[in-house]
Amino acid sequence: MFESTDLVTAEELARLPDDGYRYELVEGRLIRMSPVSFDHGRIVMQLGARLHNHLRHFPSGVVVTDVGFTLASNPDTVRGPDIAFIKNERVPSRGKRGFFKGAPDLVIEVLSPEDRPGETRDKIEGYLVRGVPLVVVIDPHDQTATVFRPAAASVTLESESADLDLSDVIPGFSCQLREIFQ
């Protein structure tokens, strides 16, 4: 991962030319993200498709991938979770430009081999303190999912038959881990 030393704003991030990389902004520092692995992309699609299909039948919001969320200003923090969910009442109008202002209602991050544990913990904590009520971290290597909620102990699901229950944010949604990793 490349990290800039000069501070950058969310507006400057939005104007960067497309160079084939994804970027996040953490307290004004530009962080270039590596392209994701095949397993990473497959897991994002498996879970994203399940969420999308559920929301077609039970429309409580919108699921998105790689959308920038402005979580803090001066210095700016813009994160692009692998998957995010926004409740209907918070979905911006079509055609609105720029990053989403504020935190999503659900964040799902899929770990990559180069993710460092300390940076992952900081990212999770950043989401929670900025108002994300539910953060899920999927580990493709161990085939686990760890669920984080504010002011609660994290829960790690390790069995392929374990249910990933997101119904407190997306009414009625749960799936077994094996459905994500197949």
C-alpha cells in the first residue's frame, strides 16, 4: 500500500485521474489500495448478490460496492468499503455527485493478504465511532466472519453452517457462511 505524506481533501480525491487503483483517504492521507485477489472479488459478489436479491423482495435500502463515504472532515477521511448498505430514508437522489456524506448503515470488508491487523482494527474502530451500527469482516483464508457492533464484544463465526445474521440492520437477512465461500 502506498500512503501520501501531503494532506489531501475529499474534493481533491474525487478529482484524481483514474490510474487503475482504488484510493482511500484517512485523516487527509491518501492511501492507494492494491487490486483485489480473485477470491476477494468472488466473495464480494457472492454476498453482494445475496444482499441485492434479498432487497429486491424486501426493499429496505440499497447495497453498494466500492462507494466512497466521507466519514470525517478537516482532515478528511473517505473510506470505500467492499460492500455497504444504506437505508431507504438515507439513499441520495440519483445523479448526485461526490462521495456519500456520512456513514453507511452496514459495512462489510473482505480481508486481503496484505491487510495488516492493526490497520484493520483501526478501520473497524473508525467505522464504529463514526456511526456505523454493524461492521462485518470476512476472512477468505480462514473462512470466517467477525461481526462488530458498537459497545459490544465482537463475534466470530467459524463454522460453514453458522448464520451470518444481519437482520438488525437489513430486516430478514441472514445466510450461512458456506453460501459466501462457495
